[in-house]
Amino acid sequence: MPRAHLAIAADQPGPVIDRHIFGHFAEHLGRCIYDGLWVGEGSPVPNTRGWRNDLVAALRQIRVPNLRWPGGCFADDYHWREGIGPRAQRPRRINAHWGGVIEDNAVGTHEFLDLCEQIGCEPYLAGNVGSGSPRELREWVEYCNAAAGTLADERAANGRREPWKVRLWGVGNENWGCGGNMTAEYYANEYRRFATYTRDFPDAKIYRVASGARNDDYHWTDVLMREAFQGPIGGPMLQGLSLHYYTVPPDESWPPSGHATEFDLKGWKDVMAIGWKMEALVRGHRAVMDRYDPKALTALVVDEWGSWYAPTAGTNPGFLEQQQTVRDAVLAALHLNIFINHCERVRVANLAQTVNVLQAVAFTEQGGGRLVLTPTWHVFSLYAAHQGAQRLAVESDAASCKHAGLDYPAVSATASLAADGAVNVTLCNTDSEQPAALALSLTGRAATAPVAQVIAAKTPNAGNTFDQPRAVTAQPLAGVVLKGATVQVTLPPGSVASLRFA
């Protein structure tokens, strides 16, 4: 049985882990918004002003800090005025990006910001740069954030007197592709122009996120930092720069062809190895940003990440529906560990997407009332303890795995010190065949028996369905042994675990 020792510097708290690392993403794509989060006020599914209550409760439970909307590619084809006012008068458009279905704009600004208030999270609005104008984005900001004036009066006439004071704003999305097929140099100038008009209002300071690179396009990051980081009168023009990277097995070719549930040992390792490339990407983009911004004033915002497989057979291929297994739980833990370990620079991240699309945290029954939480939801539940805590350094002698010319850790770990003094440790075993026997020590702190939980399954293909909704959930982890100053724990094959030392 593989063995590894992990030493946790419990007496040396480091940087704060920004809670916004644990954000989510809801695009007008497939059944994410409609028939997912939104069922409408007249639905037999229990809802509050159209948003289904059970899903809102599930998102509150994992303490979702922010929700990105309306896209994605949809954002750079979205005009916010089409989503305000009486619903019966809102225009109907073709969703040209996703499935060619009719978008009736039933969910617009007021509805989405109501959802965020129900969840208790911050909205992260993606502005239209590709087909929009600086004036359109400026007026959306004013409509949301101004306390007085013509646009504030219009907002009040539509049912909301007080400003929402939306802080997080994306200035475009994937402008190297579906957001306009721009070059880095062209977008840098467009960003400066659009950002100039996304103005702060009293008590509503804007956090601007520039559309950043895809995968390893370090040139894009270099150009944006060189041309848009420094403002004309000092200080950064951008508070965040995005990065998008998806785990696309078996070889990152397009369109995705990997199967979500029918995979062998190679299929498991493909996801671990390709997913772990996020570590190198974060390091690479962070190094570019460090050259221009050594004080890390601008965050690296990984606002699209997750697994991407071939769509489920029989579904609209433009809806990007895919099932999940315990493999995706381990992948989620790997990514969150990467973001936590780079939290000096990574301060916002968004899993794609919230429900029914890609690596969702929940599925809803099409046209029905049932809801099932995915293995990924249970990972976010375990990791919620890290929100706002101080990262603790973890030294590990765990082995490195090799697959298809790529390396990834056999065991990945993070730890943090919470405000109440508890030490929380999260771990994942990336080996789907063998358990991992670990010995943990906490420096500067007496070892105590932890509260331990684990997400695991008898087979790596196991997942949750409407008929078996709790096949993969967090359960108490047995066999944790305290020996002197060391805690011994064995992680099952292909698993995610958390230990809480009170």
C-alpha cells in the first residue's frame, strides 16, 4: 500500500483563502437556467418567485459566494434591456450559441439578482463587448448601481427601488473566440475603452475582470498586463484577469469525445493528468502577471473550469448535458487544491456550470420535480470550511504519477486555519485502484482525533441518479488512528476526504 507523510504548519498561518475561489457559473445554456434553476412562478415545483426552492437551498448549503451570469458565449450576444420590463413584452431571440432554441428573456436582470439574494451570494455579471457598446455596458452598471437618476427611476418602475450595488463585472468573455475573435492587442484597447465607462457609484465600487486567456496563451496575458494593467493616472485599470481551461479527455481534441461514465483505467488517468495541467497553467499565467504586478493587485480569475465530455446520448448536443461520477469529485478537489495553493493570485474562480450543464453540482428532472446532487456538490460541501480561512503550508512526500507524458500527484492536499481556531485538511487520492495510507503531523499544535469525512465509491464509475441519489456522498471516514503526535488515515481508492481538528 502506498504511504506518504504530510506535515502541516499549523502554527504558521498564511494568506487568506478568498471565498470567491468557490464560485459558480450559470449561463443561458441548455437546462441550466430554464428547467434548471428557473421553473417559473406557476410551476408545481415549489419555488420562490420562479426559482426552485430545493436548488436554492442546496446552493446556500455549500455557501456559494458568487454566481456568474449570463455567460459565457451567451454574454457577448446578450443585450440587457431585452431582459427588463414586463415579461410578455420582452423580445424572443434565437440562442445561436447553444442549441438554436428560443430565448424568451423570462430571466433578466431583476430575476437573476433576486436569485442571488435568495442564495445569499454576490452576482458576477458578464458584460457584452463582442456585439455591444461601451454605452450599453455603462448604462447596465448605472441601472444596477445608481441610487438616483433616470436609470434608477426606470429600475424603480420595474420593481426595484434600492440599487443592487453589483461589484463583480466581467468586461467581455472569451473575446479571442466567441466574444469577437479579437487579437490580444485589439481587445486590450477595447478593454481600456469599455472599462473607462464601467464607473463606480457611491458605495458601489466596481471590480472589473478582463477577458483573459484560453489554456496556455501566455501572449494574451502578457499583452493585457502590459497594455491594460496600468491606468493613465496611476493604479490598475483591471482588478481581475480571467483564465479558462477545461479538462477534455482523452487528448484535449475538439469536440469532446470522452464518455462521462463508461471509462476504464486509462480514462480515469486521462482526467487526472489533463486536469492537473491547471497547476502549470496557473503557474505560467501567474509568472507573467508577476512581471507587471509584483504586488498581486490584479487577481487571476479562473471563471470557467471543469470536466467536459461528449454530451449524454439522446440529449440536444448543444445543451452540454453530462453525467458525473466519483472521478469528477476527485477532479474538483484537485482544482480547488490548486486554487487554494495559489490563493495569493487566484482570488475568484467559477465552476462550469451550476445545474444540468458540464460539471454541474446538481441535476433536475426534465419537466419534473426531482433534484439530485452530484459528487461535485459534496466536494464543495467539504471544502466550504476553507472559505475565508488562512492557508497553512503542507509538506508532502507523496509520489508523483505519470500518464501519457504528464505528471500528477498521487495525493493532493490543502489545509487552513479557520477563525474559530480549527485546522481543516482536505485530501484526494488520485489512484482509482489502490488506497493511500497517510501519516499527518501538525507542527506547533497538539494532535487530536479529527472529525473525518470521505467521498468514495466501490467503483470509479459510480454516480448519483434520480433513482439512487445518494450513491456517492460524504460519509464518516473510518480507521483514523491517533498515535502520539501523528494521525494515521487511509484514503480509499479514488476518493476525497476532509479532516477537521477542533
